[in-house]
Amino acid sequence: MNARPWLKIVSVLIGLFLTVPTLVVIPMSFSASKTFRFPPEGWSLEWYERLFTAPEWSTSIVNSLQVGLLTTLLATTLGTAAALGLQRLGPRARGLATGLLLSPIIIPHILIALVIFSAFLRLGLSGTLSGIALAHTAMALPFVVIAVTARLQGMDPALQKAGGSLGANPFSVFRKITLPLALPGVLSGAVLAFISSFDEVVIALFLQSPSALTLPVQMFNSVTVQIDPTISAASSLMVVLVSVPILLAQVIGARRGKAGRQR
């Protein structure tokens, strides 16, 4: 029996399950109603105006962008270096190091949040944006390691050896050979790092303070403390900020693949 039709059906059902709630939230963000109502009885940009003008919302957006960009920079740099280091280890040491680097994906976030909160209290990093960025870096690191490692495994090691045999120093080999070939994986890891940071709420809840409030935490407070329809506009904004980088990465990757096949 051919499993492909069933696979397509299951894929479509999963896609609908993931996207239908979005199709409900986005129209609600343009509603003129003072409460959550679908379908909207009237249309207005009031909640988007409040999202970008109310201090608690606009500040949380800026905080999330700052944390996300800093996390992306740190996680991409450290994750790329870690992936390159893993390639030089033996099989046993590589397996142990890989398990250690990927452990944040396996361990429940609530346990990681408790440990980080306890440690950051002693270090004075709790309640700061830099502390949240460092915590998010630890959570985003596995995504960069996976993306870059997958790219490096498909790369011919003879190219690096050829560069060294021609007199290039290790940094030149990395800059002119390794990095250009691994760049798609690095960019994919950077996109995943930004998304994981921008969307993370558990650790940010533990490390929050009045001056270090991210958008997911503000949205969580908006649901639990008060019923504020602004959350529908914030949700729509998060959908855009999370989806656009992924779509851009897919388009760039597809164009690169097409260009490579044409060569």
C-alpha cells in the first residue's frame, strides 16, 4: 500500500491544526470590540496603536528585540565554534560533548529556569536584560550546533586540507573555505536562535523585573492578570516576526540550491 497519500493527508491536517488558530487571532487584532470576539463586529487599528504606544507594550517589544539580537549574536558565535570543535573530537568524546551541548533541548525548561534563577541571584544578573540574554543563549545554543554540524558533515574535508597544504594559516582556511561553505547552516542557526529567544517565556518569567519585561511575559501577564485585547495584536506581531525569518531562510536556501544545481 502506498503511504504517500496518507502522509499528505496527515501533513495537511497538522498544518491546519497549527495555522487555523492564527487565522482567528489575526482578524481579532483588527476588531473594534473591547473584548475578545470572533468574528469581529467592527474593524479598528486601536489595539495596534496601543501595542506601539502604551509604555508597557512598546517597552516589552524593544526589550525582546534587544534580547533576541544579543542572544542571536552570542549563540551563533558560540554554537559555530562548538560545531567546529566537535568535528575535531574522537567518536566517544564527540558523543559526550554533543549530548552536553544538546541537553537544554531535553531538560524541561522549568528545571533550567529554577537553576538559572538561583545562580543569577548570586551573580546579580536576575532582573536584567543581559541575564535573560545569557539564559536564552544557553537555550538557543543547541539549535545553532545542530544546524552548523549538519552543514559541516556534508562538506568535503579535503578542501580544508588543500587550503592548508597551499600555505594558508588556520584562520585563512576558516575565513575563505570553511565559513563560506558552512554559511547556510550558520544563518539557519541564527534564525532559530532569534526565534527561540523571542518566543521564550518560562525563563523570562523567572528573570523578569519592571525594567526587564519581554513581550511573551507581557502577553502572559495580559492573559492572567487582566483581559486586554491588545494581546491579539501582540500575537499577530509575534507570528510575523517568527514566520518572516523562517520564510526568508527557506527562500534563500531554495535559491542557493537552485543556483548550485544550475552550475
